[in-house]
Amino acid sequence: MNRNIIGTLIFRNEGNNCLTSKYFNGSAEGPFTETCKLKEADKEWNDGFCGVYTTVWIEDGHKHVKAELTINRLKNNTYKMKWTKKNNLIFEGIGMLVGDLLVGAYWD
């Protein structure tokens, strides 16, 4: 599978089932922010990141996008991320923990 990375991200667990991130998108100036609220916790992993979130971010410097973010922990301690809207895939990504932060890259 050929993946063209379009951006990088850092997620921070803010407590109270909220995540925030800063991200760069290769096609725009940045960084930008993303805000996530947990909808459904992962039953296997309780690490502060895994689960299904409602998420909102800025696109094209001014447009707000609302979607769903799913973060799954893989057996090799990396994280798989999927952003979807109305069951349509928007982005996929992969990340790893660095201290208390989830750091990764994403592609479309």
C-alpha cells in the first residue's frame, strides 16, 4: 500500500475524556488544533487514548470539520487512527506514545 503522508500530529489527553492535538497539514500553514470528546471507551485498553471520539478541526485555515475519530492500540504498542464522516474514510494514521503524548502521522 502506497501511503502519501500529508501531515503530522500530537495528541494530549486533557482529562475528562477530552483530547486535544496540534497538527501540521502539508497543504496549509500551521499548526492547527483538533479537539476530541470521547463517545465510546475501548473495552480492552484504558490508556487515555483508545476509543471512539467526536472530533472537530480546522481545514483550509478557516473551515470547521466535525467527524468521528477512532483510535485503536495495536499489539506492537503503536496506535491506528481513523477519521470518518458518515462512514466515509477521511484520513488514516499511525502513532506511538512519547511520554504522555500520542505522536503520529496521517494520510488520506
